[in-house]
Amino acid sequence: MATCKAPNCHQSAKNAGLCWAHYDRIRKHGSYDLPAKKSLFVQFAESVEVDEPDKCWLWTGNTLKTGLGYGRVNSNRKSYLAHRLSYEFLVGEIPQGMLVLHHCDNAKCVNPHHLYAGNHQNNAVDRATRKPNSFAAGEKAGASKLTEEQVISIRQDDRSCYALAKQYGVSPGLISMVKNRKVWKHLGA
């Protein structure tokens, strides 16, 4: 069996006279060699869009899967939040146990002038001040699988969680949490 034609490679050739690893590198990068790794700062800087120094600097790279828009940088098998990196790179070290909060209330913003170190209480007060009643409950919560009418009906129904789960197309665990008022607490029924 033929071996890979890449220098110093003794793997068996699979495609175009190359092993899979070298074939893939040629296809993706145009070279047998692995591309040089970018520093964390370079990865961060490549994903920031700055229009004006005083306005929000928008994160254009990957974001957390929570749907909240917080930027994320992956490096060396570790994930970093973009706004925290911005603070560390451009302001200084984040005090231990502190969060990095936004004055502008824009999760995609990484402008260091819009960021400040604070704790959970600062964050809660900030949110309550800027967005009173901002906690979505019931049908207003994006991931809601039931309606208020269905929740009231479930709480009044004596059938098993399994039977109700089958009827409403949800898990028995969710039915149990509805019946025991662990979720949908705002409904009095």
C-alpha cells in the first residue's frame, strides 16, 4: 500500500496520494502544514466592529447558544466571553468574584467604556432600573410549551403525569412541575 507523499509522513495514502490529515489540510489551507494559531487577542479583535469610539462596538463572532447575544471566543479548548476579554485586554484585570456588566444594556457590545465590574446585586438593580418587569413568565417566556389555559387545566386534572404528558405532548417531569407549582408560579389556579 502506498504511503502519504507529504514529507516525513508514513501514514497510508487515501486520496490524491495523501493521508486524510494532509489531504484535508491541503484542501482547507493550501499547505501540508497546520496554520499558525492566532492569539486570543487577535481572535477577539477580528470579531469586533467599531464604527465610532463612543458607540457600541458590536461583536460579530460566535455567540453563546442561550440566544442572549453574548459573544464567545474559543481558544485551546476553552471558551471565553467576549465582553470579559474586552475588559481584561483594554481596562485591566477583573476583580475576583466580579461580573463584567454593560452600561449600554447591549449584550453584543464589547466597548470597554460601556463595561464595568460589578456583582450580582449590581446586575439585578441595573436590570430592574432599566427594564422593570423584564422577567418573562408563562406564555411570554420564549421556551414555553404550554398555554396558561392548559396549565390551569393540568392543575385541575387528577390523571397521572404520564397520561397528561401524552395528551399535551410534553414530558411527565414538566407536568409534575406544573402540578407542584415549581413552574408557572405566577398563576394562582
